[in-house]
Amino acid sequence: MGSVANGVAAACSGGRGVDKGVDYANYFCTYSFLYHQKEMLCDRVRMNAYYNAVFDNRDHFYGKTVLDVGTGSGILAIWAGQAGAKKVYAVEATKMSEHARELVKANNLQNVVEVIEGSIEDVNLPEKVDVIISEWMGYFLLRESMFDSVIFARDRWLKPTGVMYPSNARMWLAPIRSRLADHKMSDYEGSMSGWCSFLDETKTYYGVDMSVLTKPYSEEQKKYYLQTSLWNNLHPNQVIGTAAIIKEIDCSTVTVNDILNVRASISSSISAEETRLCGFAGWFDVHFRGSKENPAQQEIELTTAPSENHGTHWGQQVFLLHPPICVGERDNLNMNFSMVRSKENHRLMEVELSCEIRKSSGTLLPPMTNKFYIE
């Protein structure tokens, strides 16, 4: 849920163009509201990481030319200016640009920071830049597909010696326990119970048998209650096994094709005593390392991993199993993970996750495969 508002309006979506008007209505317009910007600006983990990345590495900004992709409120551009940047181009696709321009002026940086309203794909800058800074990360890193825009900006506007902020990213997956699995199953069963009552009443009072629609209604409700991943800020003790990296990204070299289909074969070992495997949690971290030729003086990490005290507005994506499975310490999980963009909306994701569990006794449980939606 980046400070957006720059995605690829004619973005790569499995090779299909995306109508700009539809894309704006579905995505960009959200970021034109101050309440949404406030939610991100109140995320202390996010704010501290970017603040420290800029001011602990002033040499990357002092006297340099900077591009902020999806500037939102303009705070990253303002920090770059305060760190001594010679020129900052702050590109924003929504009317939030007007607020950003006011903030820049209020902080006496109007001679350094130039706010440009438009999508990065349509903007023409007068020069190449030394630094690209952007908060492009969505839920589970890649939801929203804003990273496409950052890659576009990098390929068009970053000098060969330039640096990316952030420079690297990783996606993680780990087994979890959670009462959410019981709650969501209860919600689904309640929905189907209500449907049965609806069928009886419709037939009794209006003489129409609608039971032929039970199967599609059930599938619709399963997708909503049981297959749609959930946002949650988990406690570390809800993670019951080792976490595994499913994707590593070098922001200076990655291509859009590299992130269209994320696939990984990973393993995890259960570390908790007898408990229930209720699903899996996905999260990400990003790093500010500079480049090999121009490394950061102080590397900064922003992580959205489960935390006791420092949850983020991204939280974790939770993929629930129905029903949960009883597992124990030293049971091994072998998983195949796949994430692609939704055919209906390139900013949303579809996940397929298969898991094979080998008990510590040596017993191999039947493999299971589940499909989930990140919406």
C-alpha cells in the first residue's frame, strides 16, 4: 500500500492493456484522500525506515537529483530536499499533488522540489536522476503492481551510476496458528444456513424453487469467506515453524516479467509442540543498501514480519486452511507456492499453495492444494 499513485495505467497485465479511466476508478482514486495518506504516515515502522534511510545516507542525496515515484503527500521528496538534494522531481498521478505542492512550499523547498501531476509513464523530465525513491510496496509486497511503474522510471530516468531506494526486497512465508480459521468457517456456515432458510421461504411464500443456485452460491461464499486472504497483524507466537524466503528482488535489475509469476518450492519445520496448522502468513521486508558501486553508509531494513509491538499498516497476508491440521514439533512441511496477477484486475493477486506434511514419526500425510485471492 505504497504512497502511490503511479501504476502502469497501460500496465503489463499478462500482455493486456488497462484502461486508464477504469484503473483510476479502481485504484488511484483511493490515494487522493488525505485520510488514506494519514494511515500510511502514522505507520511508524514505515516512516522511521524511510527517514533513517535518507538521513543516515545523506551522501546519496546531497547535491544529487532525485525522483520520487508516487510522491503522495510529498514527504519523501521533502526529506530528500532536507538532506541536501539539488533537485527533486515528485511525481503523483492524483490530485494529492496539490496538497504535496502546498506542503513543499510550507517547508520552504519550492525551489528544490518540483511536484508534477501525472503518471510516471507519461511524464517527461529534463534530465536523468541520481536516485529513485518510492514507497511502492503493497500487501504481500506485490499487490497493487505499483512496482511496474518504479521499474519503468528506473529504466527511463535513472543514471547508470544511480541508486534505488529501496534497493532490495524479499517475500517470506511461514506456517501459523490462528483462531481466524474457526471464525471464517463459522461465517461461511452461517451464510449457508441463511441461504437454506431463504430457499425454504421463497418456495413456501412465492412458489419458486431456487435450490438450483445453491452450488454457485456456495462457491461464491467459499471464495469470500474461505479463499480470500486476510490482512492481519500477527503476534510472533502465532508463527509455529521456520519462515522461508519465496522471492528475492534486486530493485536495480528486476524486470516486470520477473514479478508476473512468483514461484517457489520451500520447506519449513514445525517448532511448536502439538498445535494446529491453521494456515500460512506471508510478509515482506525491503532494504536500503545503495548499490555495489555506491553502497549505503548505513543499511536500513523495513520489515513487516509479525511483531509484538511494531505492527505496520501492511500487516501480514494470512492464507487459512479449512479444516486446520494437527501438527507437532519437528514435523516437516514441503510447499509449492505460486502467485500470479488476477485476470480480472492486474493489481490483485491469485495464489496457489500446495503442501505435503511429513510427521516426525515418518508418516506422510496426503498432499493438499489450495487457491487463494489477495484482494
